[in-house]
Amino acid sequence: MKISVSSYSFEQLISSGKETQLSIIKIAKEMGFDGIEFTDLKVPEGKTEEEYAREIREECDKYSLPVVSYTIGANLLKMVEMRNDEEVERVCRKLDVAKILGSPTLRHDAAWGVADNRKAFTGFENVLPVLVDGCRKITNYAKKLGIQTMVENHGYFCQESTRVEKLINGVCDPNFGVLLDIGNFCCADENNADAVGRLLPYIKHVHAKDFHIKSGIGPDPGEGFFRTRGGDYLRGAIIGQGNVPVYQCVQNIKRSGYDGYITVEFEGMEDCLKGVRIGMENLRKYCE
């Protein structure tokens, strides 16, 4: 397996203005990564997203660092509210950008939840047909571009493995699968290794992520922590230094026959360059 890195891992530098999504390409190459993944392009003023995507593609070609995935936000339940395919159409335009980047995959969210759920009594099973329809339309368009599409176990509402599996089986298309984030199952209070095992047949791409986990029976640990759906506390960690069984999950993924890229996604409080470097070193050991 090859090791890639998400542009999101350098968000500390990008948000501070010290670096850009364009300039981190050289940094990623010098750190020794085999590929790079981009999250929602931060387009400079005066340029279109397509123009910026071409610049990024040229820079990646310059450093022989392939774009392995393009990751965007989405909410297919907007279809329920607007009663049209506006969100599907927007995601399809992002697929055009992914094509310019040279990315073989695109990850889009499924949904972040149902508005006024407590009043509407509407849950995942109720809206699953809407999500299936949207994901199927997106992946059908992606086929024309030679791109595979994925949802990630992400966003609380469609996070645990059982829900992700139902969505993938509902779409029932080999062009559609999961961006398997090893760490994100914690957000839904699910056992990471069990969840990874359930979704092995559907992997299109992998994120390696780690979290520090503290029980919700105690007080809030403070800055940097956020709540899981069940009330525990999570904080982003350097891969290998948190509580997620990353090594076990990687071994399960290897045994499944997956031989694609695993992307380092760092969102901890430590200096991002240090966090990414240590995480990459640990992940390489796990993969070997």
C-alpha cells in the first residue's frame, strides 16, 4: 500500500496564510509521501475553481505526486427540502473539477441529518431512498469521467458502518463505495476494528486517523475536545499516539487485499508538520 496525505492535514498552515493548497504539494513530496488528496479547493480571489485545479494538477505533475482523491462536502437531503436535484448537480460539477485534478476518486458526504428530527420523527431509514437515489445519480455521471465515487463514515448521521453499508448496498453499483476513515467510527461510539471489518468489501480509499478518547462520565477535558454522539470526548491525535487501534485496522485492510492508497489525515493540536511526519512514519511501519 502507498501512503498519501490530505491537504486538510496542513490546515494550520493554510488557514494562517503561511501556505496554500498549491504550496503544500512541494512540502508533501519532500516529506516522502506517495500521493496527495485535496479537500474542497480554497480558490484564490480572481480565479475560477477550474483554473485553480489546473494549477494544482500542473504542480503535482511537476513533483510527480499524483492526486489520489478529491474530497468535498455535500448534503443530499437538500433534495428533500428543495424537491429538486440541485445538490446532485453541484456535486457533478465537482466531479468535473476532480477530472481536471486527475483524481480517480471523489468523496462526497451523504447527509448531516434531518431538520427538526424530534418534531418530524424522521430517521435514517426514512430518508435512505433519497440518499440512494442521489448517490446513484452522482456515480452514474462519474462513470462517464472514469471516476469512482464514495461516501465517508462521517458527519454523525451516516457515520456508523451499518448505515454506510445499507447506503452502499442500496446504490448497488461497483463504481460506488466507501472512503473508509479508520478513526471516524469513534464519533458514533462504534468499535473501530469491528466497523472496518464490516466495510472491507466496499473500500475505494482509506483515511488513517487517530483520536484521544476520554469517557463522558467525567467533566469536559477542555480545549480541543468535542463530543461523540453518545457523549464521550474526542481530540485529534497523531497516528499511533491515540486510542484508535490503527495498527489492527490496517492489518485487517491489508488482509482484505486492498492495495491502494492510505491517506494520513491529521487534525490534532500539535504542530501539523510534526504531527504529519510522525503519523506517516508510524503508518509506514504498520503497513510494512
